[in-house]
Amino acid sequence: MRQKLSLKYGRQEITCTYEGNELQLLVPRQKEPPLSDEQILHALKQPINSPPLNEIVRPGQKVLIAVSDITRTTGMDRILPPLVQELQECHVPDGRIRFIFAVGNHRAVLSEEAKTILGNEIYNSFDILNHHSSEEQGLVKLGKTAYETEVSINKEVIESDMVILTGGVGFHYFAGFTGGRKSMAPGLSSYGSICHNHLLSIDFERGCFADGVAPASLDSNPVHKDMMEACAMVDPDFIVNSVVNEHQEVVGLFAGHWRDAHLQTARCYSRSHFVPVAEKRELVIASCGGFPKDINFIQAHKTIQHASRCLQEGGTMIVLAECNRGMGNEDLISWFPIHSAQQLLTRLTNAYHLNGQTAFALHTMTSRYKVIFVSSLKPSMVKLLGLTPASSVEEAVVMLDRKLRSKKGFLIPQGAETLPCIQERI
């Protein structure tokens, strides 16, 4: 049969014709309309398990608002103006309100990116900072978690009278969900804190991810629990977390206590983004969902993790990810080629590095599946990663043998936001 494919690639939409057996479409079930300005304001004024801002903010307080970087879609350009208005009505002058990009170990946010994230009005009116995880003079040590993570946080957090976290919620392949506590840890943490926390995701004795480490997993996830402990050392005053649809429109907003509002956001997101499937299949074609989900390889590889959940062992996936900003961290390529999982784990044991963990996560995929990768990365680099490069969807499809195309497969247009789940048969 002939099937028309329409898939996002960066800021483009690519269409082509697929000739083969049925590709079952897997998409989030989210149908909520975008929130109005009135609904956004209502969410801010009716917080979850927290007094409203006008009861907890004092006139003249120094307020720090943490914001995500360009790799996350959050809708903050719509949400921040009414949030600032609430603070102004509490008699906090503009000069006492600062924004900080909670970038963790990501690079600093560029000026043009900051304008996009914050909106021109906020960008032009307030002091804006970038967190730097390796600048010791800008960090304050707070103590250790039960997991022995030495927690060091940006000193601006400690020196502020009020701390407000913001962010969007989505699946995270080893922390369970983005948003919430992640704006503090790793968002505003030291590089050492981040490394020790992320190290908890790997079971070195078994050579695999630790128990409980998976997308949408919180209760038994040591990475999440450690992040929660670190965030509790600061105990932020308020949080604003959003759910954003494929058009980057805000369709859900949850404000209030940093722990409870995040949990409700995660539950809301899960209800619409878990996609049940009856069986695994031998072929998956997936797009990350376009910019910024495929801004770089580190972000794009999360779609490979999601797509694998409905792929048979030894199966093939085609993944579209423009990666116009390269790898995301150029040091990542130094961890390749990977000759064996044990070789990589030994290297990680001797000198843990965040990019080494990403390399390990990718190797768990490339050792089990064939991944044909459509991107703007150099083919030689794609091969070094253990993937098969293709310059277009058409070229990728040609690489599939006739027998594979005769099998049923899955089509996932929003791979970063779609979590396939095998239904239990009763």
C-alpha cells in the first residue's frame, strides 16, 4: 500500500510517499485547546497546595525566576508577563526581579534565544543571568543527599528572598519527567552535583540502567529522588509548570508548591502522551517532532529511546532529526566508537562524564537495533555514533529490504513526546 508521510524536520515539514505494509500512527491523545490569558492568570491565582503569591510575597523582596533554555518548549513568553504582573501588584519593583536560565551543564543561552524564550518585553525590562555550572565562585555548598551527592547551588538562589521555578513538563529518559525539581537540580547546580546525580542512573555491576530509571518513572527512580532531596535543600517558594502541545501552545498550567504542582503537571502530561500498543513491531519511522526537539543530537537521541519501546529486538528504526546545532556538546563524539558496553562502563567508572552517560544510553540502542538517522550531521560522524546515515527519508526507506517493508510498522511523528506502552493482555 502507498502511505503519505508528513514529518517535521527542524523548522520544516517533510512529505514523502511510503510504499509498504501499514504504518500504524502513534500520536499523543492531547486535544485540549490553548489556554486563554484569563485561564493562565486563574492558574497563577489559584495555586496547588500553596498560598497565592499575594500572600507570600512581601513588598521590595528580591525575586529570582528560573527559566529553561532553548532545548525545552515551555510557552513562557505567554506565562511570564502575568507572573511578573502578579509580583508588581505585590509591590516588588522591576529592579528587584531577575531571571536566570537554569541551563545545568548546557551552554549559555544566546541573546536571540533569550528573546524568543522570554518575549521582548521581559527581555528588555529585566536583568537576565545564565547559570554556569563550573564557576565555583558562583556556587554555594548546601550539604549532601542520602545518595551522597554534594549539592552546590548558584549563589543567586541563596541570596534571593524568593525563588520561583518555571518550566515545561515532558518525558525524560532517565529522570522520569522534565520540569519541577530539575530547574534546581541539575538546572542551577554545580557540574559535580550534576555528574553524581546522573551517575545514579547506571547500574555498573549489571551494565544497564538502574532499576526505576526510565521515562515517566518517579516513585522508584533514584535519579529523581536525589533531585528532590537537592531541591528540598533550597525549598523554592513557588513553581509554574506548563504542558505545551506540538504547536508550542500552552494547553496546561499548574502553579503552586514546587513538589505538588509538578506532580500534577506530570500526571496531566502522562494521560495524553502515553500511547498504548498491542505489540512490538520490526519497523518504526519516527520524527523527533521538529525544532527544538531535534536542535542537537543529545536532544534528538531521546526519540530513539522512546521509539525503541515499540520495536522488536533486532528491528529497524528510521529517525528524522535535523540537529542543526550539531552534537549539543562536541565532547560527546570523543566517547565513540564504542567497542563494547564493558569498555565504556570501565571508562565511565574511572572518569565519569555526562557525555559518557549519553554515549552509554545510545549504545544500549545501537547494540540492539538498526538506527537509520536522517540529519544534517556529517555522515562520517553519524557512522561513528553507531548509526546508519541517510540524507533523506526516501533514501532511508530505500535502505529497508522488501521483506521488512512487507511487515506492519509504526509511524511516530512526535517522537520526543510520544511514549509507546505495550498493553498487558488479560
